[in-house]
Amino acid sequence: MTEKKGFLERFFSIPRLVLLLLGIALLFVPHVMGTANVTMITRIMIFSVYAMAYDILRGYIGVIHLGFALFIGGGAYFVAIFFTQFGITIPMLLLAVVGVTIYSVIWALVVGKITGKSGLLATAMITMAFAEIVRTSMERWRTVTGGADGLTFRVPPPFNDRAFMFYAAFVFMIVLAIVLYKFTMSPTGRVWQAVRENEQRAIFLGYNTDKARTIALIVAGVAGGLSGVMFALMNRFVNTDLLAMQMTYNAMLYSLLGGAGTLFGSIIGSAVVVLFQNFLLDLRAVHPIFDRWLLFFGALYIVVVLFMPQGIMGFYLSWKEKRAHKKRLAAESAKTDAG
């Protein structure tokens, strides 16, 4: 009876109930909200996957990848180029997805091989250089990519329907969250965390840390590339801004704000950043200072770093652990008094 009660308490815990209610509420969003809000929430869900992919690298294996934008940008460009060059059909979309997956794996293997023996700073600089190479190449290849002006394209039915796109992004986020979570909880994910905590000890225990980093980069790269596919389907426009450093900074910000190494914190971080950004942009009509919305953005980040350095999700998990520890101490104290 006690075991059953404990199971029910865990299953119907407040965080799980909140997630369940939030998931149910999201199902009704396209029917009760306007197009702008539906698009904004779709954007949050797609960027959540992008941020979770980055968190695999920064939060779980401890790699700083400053060229991560080449995955989301590459995914978006694959869709745009396939649609503009070969036709707006579902088979072309499927071929783009296959192409993005191969592209992401190849880049991950190349970057992993080159940065395998590099230090943290060298890895960051090398990956940033790779992203700049891809961005410059796309700007110069104007006949296909449109250069800095980008590409505008149509998408095949039913992805041209905003409601369908919303549900597709919702399913995409759920599926990728489960897949990435399974990776982090697998033996491979445990090795990632061992490398993050103490690489020399992981090597001493017999783990191939270079291989672990490459696998992490492949997993994160494929997830990031697929988020680029979804972003292109939603936005119907791509340009080289998707390959710029700012896109990597965005992923870093989403991850750190939500809580690095928590995975699901990236969803919270993405939602907070996108909602706060839209709130500030709406205030531009109130006062010209809100045109400089990045100032407020920076202030928000500083506040979080000062008061919640482990991020929002990390702060919650830390508080939960402290509360559980206090309960254990109280239970042990009561047992000692009774004895």
C-alpha cells in the first residue's frame, strides 16, 4: 500500500501535473489565439529543440561550441534550396531531411576529429571558424542561396497551414525531447557526464573520451539540423543570419537561462527569452528606449546569473534536493528519538 501511494505521489507530483495541463492547453492554442501568437509559440517549441541540442554539448559533456549555428542554418538552407531548385513537394522535404542528417553527421565527424585533442578555448575558436566558413560560402553562392538577401519560398501542404505547423512543432518537440532524454540517461550519457566532471578520471577508467565527444556532437548536430528544417517550414524564408554567431549565442542563452545540464530547462529558457523579447518589442510604441531591447535582455541575463547561476530549472532542482534532504534528516531524527 505504501509503495502504491509512493508511486501515485511521484506520478501526480506538481511538476508532472503542470506539464500535463500545459500540454493539454497547448492543444487548444491554434483555436483560441491569433496567428501572431500561434507563430510565436511554434517558434518557442522549435527553438526549444535547438537549445536542448546545444545543452547536450555545453551542459552534459562540457564542450563550448561557438559554431553550433551551422547546424540549424544548414538544416534551414537544405529545405530552402530543395524547394526552390527541385519543387515544392513532400518527397523533396523528405530528401531534405535525409540530406540534413547526412550533412550534420559529416560536420560532426569533421569537427570532432579536428577538435578531439584541442582544449576548451581552442575548440570554441575552431568551431566558430567553421561556422564563419559556411556562412561566407552561403553569402558568396548567390545564384543558389540568394546571398545575404536570402531565399523566400513556399512550403507544401499541409505545412502551409499555421495550425498544422503548430501541431507538427509540438510533436517534434515532444519526440526530440524524449529521444535526447533517453540519450542523457543511457550509458553513453553517463560517460558524457563523466567527461564533463573529470576527463582524466574518465580516461583512467577506460572510456574513450574523444569518441564520447564525437557521439555527443553527432546527436546534438542532427537535432540542431532538424530544428533548422522545422524553422524553415515555419518561417518560409532563410538568410545567412541563421548561420551567424548570434544564433549560437541564442542557443547558449536559452540553455544557460533554463539551466545547463538539465535538458528540459532549455524549453523554459527558450520560452522566457522569446516571450520577454516580444514583450519588449511591443513596448517600443510606449517609449523609444525599448528600441534598445538588448539592454533589457542583458539585464535579465545578469540578474539570472547573479541570483540563479544554475538557471531556472537548476534552481528548482537544487531547491527540491535541499527539501528532500531536510525531510530525510527530520525522518532520521524522529526515528532516533523514537528509539
